[in-house]
Amino acid sequence: MPEALKAIRETTASFVEEHLPLELVRAIDAEDRYPSEPLAALVAEGYMGINIDPAYGGWGGNILDAMALYEEISRRLPVLAWVVGNICLYGGEIIGKSGSEAQRRTYLPRLARGEIKFGFALTEPDSGSDAASLKTRAERDGDGYRIYGRKMFITGAGVSDYVLTMARTSEDRYRGITAFIVDTRAVGYSARELQKLGYRGSNTCAVSYEGVRVGPEHILGGPEGIGHGWEHMVRLLNQERLTLAACAVGIGRAVLEDAIEHVRRRFPGGAPQGVQHRVAEMATELEAARSLAYAAARLEADGLPCGREASMAKYFATDTGKRLAVQGMDLLGGEGAESGADMQRHLRNVLVLTIGGGTSEIQKNIIARQIGL
Ligand SMILES: Cc1cc2nc3c(=O)[nH]c(=O)nc-3n(C[C@H](O)[C@H](O)[C@H](O)COP(=O)(O)OP(=O)(O)OC[C@H]3O[C@@H](n4cnc5c(N)ncnc54)[C@H](O)[C@@H]3O)c2cc1C
């Protein structure tokens, strides 16, 4: 493990112990509350610059560094990793990779300092997995555009300063999509928070655009960015999948730790072999998921193709997390069924992870294509 990654893992683990006590984690989940205080603590430590180029005030970390951060945080407060990952990917990463120089100078230093938050709006009420069939449209208005349409399940849409919005600027399936940096204070933008099973507190919203005006400076990549929104997004897909794989590994660790703690307590004289085997299988599956995720991330960090591996990592790690959490519930017996059991929260969170960022079926479609089917 490189020294930088080791340091980030260790400092994040200390951060978790200091700033994310279990009582806070339980309260955020129970109250469905945006994790403002822990996010402010992360900002104060400079973490929001993790993936931003030092030229714009960031740390210049790669996907391996970011995954260590997300994994460690997800072990305790998954919604915080989700919120931070969303801002880092759809703020820092996409603007760093696809923004114009003026956009990089405008947004990246403020993102690195944690002064602004970004969200990302692709999914719509009638288009999720088949994202390119989106209908939200941007109509020409002088030197800019006006956006009309609706988006669904948009993380942070009610608390972000900007929401990167994918809208149709022509009928071409892919080349007709443009990414706009929408200021959420603009007239015609509104967000309504949705109640969810897991990742409670993520401020996931239904969003409405009623003629939201965007100037040429809000087209991602500048005026030449028209029709390149899909291409900009595709550049981020591996990182998004790897981010979610790391989140699943973090939740899997929490599940395993809680299961071990319960089994030790329940069977003080030593657990029956059948029980031990079930926990041993969980530990093995988690290790396999972790190895796959970081092997794929190593390829991405080295600039090598890894579409197949990133999809495998996302599918396998989130599915493993789900199996582990179900097994964890079984192992807890009646205690697992009691309202408020931590294992229930792990299960509710991991169930959502197999959906966001492309469902398990969509990952398997990609893997099947890549292996020649
Ligand atoms: C908590 C949360 C946060 C989210 N945050 C964001 C966000 O910030 N921004 C954003 O844009 N989106 C976000 N999403 C949306 C997410 O990306 C979509 O929910 C996801 O892509 C699935 O789309 P869908 O819900 O429309 O399901 P559908 O596409 O309707 O899928 C329903 C089922 O059909 C299966 N299916 C669909 N098509 C195929 C196929 N071709 N082959 C095999 N099976 C198929 C799916 O696997 C799934 O099991 C979020 C979702 C959640 C739950």
C-alpha cells in the first residue's frame, strides 16, 4: 500500500472515531437528517480537496486515496461518504476533467475549501437505467438556454449550491445531451426531498426545472460543451462504480464487526462450528470483494482500461454487502428483529447501494458485453 494511501486511511479512521460516535450515526438515520456537522468537520480537515489538483488548492489524490476515505467513513456513517463522494465526483472530478479553464478557476478552489456543494441530475421519473432516453430539454434563449423538465432521486439537490444537470439540446440520443452547471438559487428551480429506506439524510430529491435560465458560462466545458454531456459523464463512470464498491466494503466491515461482536457475546463458551463457519464465509466474501475493488482501482489509478473490472467490482461488492447484511440479520436472531438494531441500518443502506450508480443488472449487462456476449 503506498504511503499516501496508508496515511489517508489512518487519518480517516481517527477522524471516524473522533467525530462520528454511534449515537450521532443513529440520530442522523432516525431523523433522516443531512449530515451537516460531520461534513463541516471533514471540510475543516481539508478532505474536500482530496481529488482536486494542487494547482487549484486540492490534495491531488487518486481513486485509491478517495476509496480509502469512502471505505473508512462508510464503516460508520455511510451517508456521509455518499454525500462527500457525490460532491467530489460531480463537482471536483467532472469540472477538473471536463470543465473549461474559467470553470476550473471559478469552482475548484471553492470546492477544495468546502465552500460549495455540487449535485448531479441525470435520472428522471421515466428514465433511470436507460439514462440516455432523458427528456429534460434546454431551449435556446439569447446567448444561453432555458431548462424545462423533471429529475428524480437527485442526491443533495435541496442543499447543493449547483446541480450539474443533463439536458437535451438536440434529438440525437447521445450527442444531443449537454451538461449544465445549474445554480440552485435560479428562478424556476425547485427540489422536494424524498423519504427513503436507506442512506437516510442524503437529501435525495425530486427536482423541477421550469424555464431555469443558464448562461453560456454554465455549459460544462464552455460553449463548445454543447452535445458533449454524455461523453463528460462516461469519463467518470469507472470512478463512480469504484466509489460505490468502496462504500459497500465499508458497510460490509461494519456488518462483519457487529456479527463477530454478537457471536462472541451470545456464545461466551465458544460458538458452535456451524455459526463460526457462517462468519468465516462472510469474512472471506468481504475480502474477495475488497481485493476485486482495489485491483480495479489500481488499473484506474494507472490510467489503464478497467470498464469491465470496475463494473465487476461495483456489482460484486454491493451484492456481497447485501448478502453479508442478510446473514448478519440471521446471526443476530431475535436481537436483529428489534427496532433500532444497527444491523437493520446496515441492511437498509446496502440495499440502496445496489441501485445507485447503475444497478447490479446493468453492471452484469456491461460485463457480459465486455466478455463477448
Ligand atoms: C438513494 C439514491 C440516490 C440517487 N442519487 C442519484 C443522483 O444523485 N443523481 C442521479 O441522476 N440519479 C440518482 N439516483 C438514481 C439511480 O441512478 C437510479 O435509481 C438507477 O439508475 C436505477 O434507475 P431506476 O430507479 O429508474 O430503475 P429502473 O431503470 O426502472 O430499473 C428497475 C429494475 O429493472 C432492472 N433493469 C432496468 N433495465 C434493465 C436492463 N436493460 N437489463 C436488465 N435489468 C434492467 C434494474 O436492474 C432494476 O432492477 C439515485 C438513486 C437512489 C436510490
